[in-house]
Amino acid sequence: MSALDDLIKKIPDENLRKLIDAEFRKLLATKKFGLVFEEQKPEVTPLYDIPIKKNSLVAKKIAKLNDVFKVLEIAGENVTCAKVPPTEEIFNFNLNELVSVAMFGEPIYPYLQKLDEISNAPDSDLWHILIEADNYHALQLLQYVCADRKVDCIYIDPPYNTGAKDWKYNNDYVDGADVYRHSKWLSMMQKRLLLAKKILNPDDSVLIVTIDEKEYLHLGCLLEEIFPEAEIQMISSLTSRSGAARFNSFTRVNEFIFFVMIGNYNIIPFEDADYSKEGQSIHWRSFRRGNPTNIRNSRPSQFYPIYVNKENNRIVKIGDPITPDIDRFSVEKLPNCETVFPVRDDGTEMLWGVTPDSCRKLLENGYIKATKYTADKPQQYVILYLSTGTIKDIENGKVNFKGYTEDGGIIADNLVSRKMMPRTLWTFDSHDARDYGTKILNSIIGNRFSFPKSLYAVRDCLKFFVANKKDALIVDFFAGSGTTMHAVNLLNAEDGGRRRCILVTNNEVSESEEKNLTRAGFQPNDEEWQKMGVARYVTWARTVCSITGKNIHGEPLSGNYLGSEIPMADGFKSNAAFFKLGFLNKNAVALGRQFQEILPLLWLKSGGFGRCPSLCEENYLKQSEGGLSWIFSAKKSINFLILPENKFAVLIDEKYFGEFEEKVLTLPEIETIFIVTDSKDGYIAMIQNLRDRKTYQLYQDYLENFTINS
């Protein structure tokens, strides 16, 4: 069912209605493969930072945001509006009921307002970021700040669209009765995945998406359409052994994880107790090739006799190859020996694994042996050998050599755990969402969030791709309870990494809390409403507690992290900053009046090193002393900033370029330079001696980015 179906039914002329309906069906049938879904009404963004004026577009704070109005007049607190698209009806609202909005596709100019920070590693310049925002506009912002420092991994756990009131589209819950709920979900995901693709490193990166059976088919098709060049695999992961029982349905115990692997990605082999080979005997493989194409005539040099002594089962000789025209039964026999060829039980003549010369070297070192088979088989012995990897382990001392068996094969045990490639079905106890998701989160912040992911499930997903990338940049734009940042901190603690995480989540309140707040007379963006939102009440609270090692009551966390000796009470040597995304007036930006608001973006675009700088009076004085930074001013106006601890510098008044350049050139730690100038020619002239650094022209670079990307 679609909106077009509804419109066609309203055509009064029956013949015309049938003709149009037939043509519509033909059009639908032209897409033979992939998704066909109805693009939903564009999303509307509330702009709480933008004041309401005459001709502003507005919506009610507590309503469907796609009910948009245009302001006709403002008289005190009374606002007269007309509907968009226009109708004859006029509406009157109280000013406090309304919020400025931007229609989808309109240029928006974001900034970051710092709300809080936690520093448990004051000597480290590594800072994680939490951004409170609608994730679509946060992704637009990340396009700007990650233009040169591409993202290595994106992990997201989007709403599963179960039919329960668990997610909103245009500020309205989407429930099971909504006939367009799949189209709304796909519209929402498509817009965000298209932006996510732009920030991923095209040479080597991965997108990880978790989902359940309600949308996994649609999501798989959508990912194939957006990432046709990627390798895509889906994992089934056990998340609950007891399961979630549902009326007249199978009990769900698993979820699905899509891995979209881009460029020259590398999956890191898994090391877990379930896969550990430590203390186990080395593994012997069948020496006879098993692939149906490896028949005798395909490679005659690998069809030859192996002679096995019948008394002690030792291989005594490796024969020479015989040509396809020679019957194997005519080959010379040795006294008291069985002549063994690579023959299957059905009589098919196959090949040995290597040529005779290579086989003789294996025999010389005890890397090949024979085991007794049964008398009614074409061959009474099975020939076994050690793989190249096992042989390397023996030669590198990774196994415990014990001697030789009577049949000539070596005896050895593995000394270290053998890593194996992860399989497509995961049944790890550590991935149980109740024991290692809900219970962990409740012990930290109490019962504030439903169905968090297992901390170790997220860590393992990341580890497969960033274990060897100690400086990886990881993004989660459906951050929820903040499990991803927790997992990144744990991974860094385990291997000494410096991986950085950027989380994005909105600050929506739960359905029940929304009703309570509304009854109490509060509206969205009121302080009481804000502090109960998921970003502040859950995500940031978990971030602070996991880093400090204390719960929300200030009590030390108990226990160790699974699989390690790291006490949870130790917290993490880590820093994190909490920002809220807001929106600026384009003209004010162009005139340079909002430099302080844009400064955190410049910090992020430069790599986010060190504590985010600000221009408050206390910070100004602090940075002016000590010699770490220079902020030159004339009558309190800032001429340029040089911030070595943040690895960037900004020329604000181009009249001071000579002095600015002289100081920057003496500081190799300055990697990124921003120059405020309206002149393209002037900008090019000024960067001539700075070409070993990344340079950007402000504010043109900022304004063009968000105008074009809208």
C-alpha cells in the first residue's frame, strides 16, 4: 500500500482510474531486483538556537514536526501563522509552544556547544567525543571535520522497527499499525547510510550494523545498493539463551550483524577460550586432495606410490610419479609393504598434496605419517601430514616437541592459543545481552535503559577490524547507552591502543517520561526535559562512570572485565568531552561573529588532540600564561591563536600574518592551519610557505561545505 494507491482510488472516472493503476503497476514492475519503497516526507529539524521571527518556518514543540507553519505576525507572545503548504486557515499559537525548523535539504550551519567533560588521563592528548544531536545533521558535521582524517570503523545499532513505540520519525512514534513503517525506516536509514559512506575510509574500513528479523532483509538490500563495491557478510549472533518469548511466534534468541567491508580490509583472526588450542596436540591433515577437480589426470606429477611397512605402519619410501597411461596396479611392489595411492573410497584416483620431492622432505622431518585403515577399502592406509602453518610453529618454537611415534610422526603440543577466523554463527556466552549488557549497565547507572548490547559483543565486533589499528577512529551515530565508547576504552586498556571514539545520540526521553513531563507542564528543550533525555541521563552518565570506575552514587564498580585482570573500579586512563549540536546564522558566521562557537569544530577537524580550547576569560588568561599557547590580542580582539597542544593554529586578522607565520614555522607540532580571509588569492599567497601543513580558508571552507552538502 502506498500514497499513490490512495490517490488513484480517489479518481472518480472508473476507466481512467483503471488505466492509471495499470500504468503504475507496470512502473513498479520495471525494478526487478532490490528495494522498492516509498520515500517518506522529508525529515524536519528543530532549531532551538534560532530565534523565531516574521516569515520563520516553525512547528509545535509537542507535535508531529512535519506539521510546519510560516509566521505571519508576532505580537508579544502571540504568533499568527499559516500552514505550509498554504491553506486558507489561520492559526494562533503562544510563542513558547513553537520552535524554528529547517526543512530537509535546506542548508544548516552547525556548531558544537560544550556541555561537560571527564578527564582521567590529564597527560594524554587523546579525547573521545559524545555529540547530542539528530544523527543526520551530526553526520553532515562529521563530513566536514573528517574530510582528511577518514573513519576506520562505524558501528551502529539502529532502531529495530519492531512495531513497538521504540523510535520516532519527525517527532512521532512509529508503531505496528503504521502501514508505512517499513518505508519510514528505510527512508531514515538510507539518508544516514549515504552520509556514513562519505566519511568511511574508501581504502580500508568497515561498517557494522546490528538488526533483527523485522528489517534484516530490507537492510541487506539497502546495503547492497549503497555499497556495491564492498564485501558484505551477515553473522547470526546468539544474544540470549533463554530468548524473548512472543505470542504465537518462535522465541527469538539471536540477532544479525552485517559487516560491510570496504577496500583492502583485513579481518583479524579470533582468539577466545572456545577456539584455544593451548595444550592440545598438533593437528594432522589428510594428505590426499579432496577437491573434485584434483583428479589424477589434472596434475600427473602428484600421483605416485607411497610405501608403508605393514608391521610398524612406517612410511619407508616415496615413489616417483606415474603417467596417466600406466595402471597403478602394475607399479613395482616392495617386500612386506603396502603400496598406497591417493584413491577415494569409491575408487576415484585423486592427487597427493605435494610433489614427491616435497613429500620426501616432509618424511625426513617427521611431518608425514601413515595410519591403519580398514581392509575393505581401496587403500588400507590413510596418509596424514602437517600443514605449512603448523610446520612454521614447530620451527619457531611455538609447540612443545616431545619426540616421535613408532610410525615416524612427531609428537608435539601447542604452547600458545591458535587464532582462527571467526565463523558466521556466534554462540559466545560473553555476548549474552542480559548478563553482559543489562546487568553491567544497571550496576553502573541503574535501570535507565532497556536492551543494551553486550559490552563484549561490541568489543569483539570492533576487534576483528581494528585490533591492528591502534590509532583507529571509530564512530557510532546510534549511540544509545554508549556501549561502543565503553568497548573502545576496554580495547585500548587491553592492548595499549589509542583508538578514538565519536558517539552521536539524540536526547529523546522515553514514552512514559514524555507523558510525565508533559503533565508537569514541561516542553522539549526545557531543562527538566533535557536532563531526562538519553544523551544526558544514560549515555554521558555511563561514559563518566566507566572512565572513573565509580557508579552514579560514587561507589567503586565491582568485578573485573571478562577475559582480563582489569578491575572495573580502576576505570580507564581516558578523556571524553560532551557537546550539543546547535545551529548558527549563516550571515553571522560569514561576518566572523561566531568564531567562539566554531572553534570546537576546528579542534575536531584538526584531529581533536588535547582538551578542546575555548575563548572564555579564564581560558584566555590560562593559555596566555605558561608559554604553551599564544593568543595575541589588541584591545581584547583576538588576532591569531597558536595552540601546540591541540596541533592547530588560526589566523583571525590577516594583517598579522607575518608574525603568525614566523611563530608557526618554529612549531613542527602544528599540523593544521586555518586562515580567515575573504580573498582566495590572498589565501593562496599566504599558504606558500605552509604547504607541509593542512590549510583551510575560513569561513568560506565551512560555509561551502554545509551549503553544498545540503
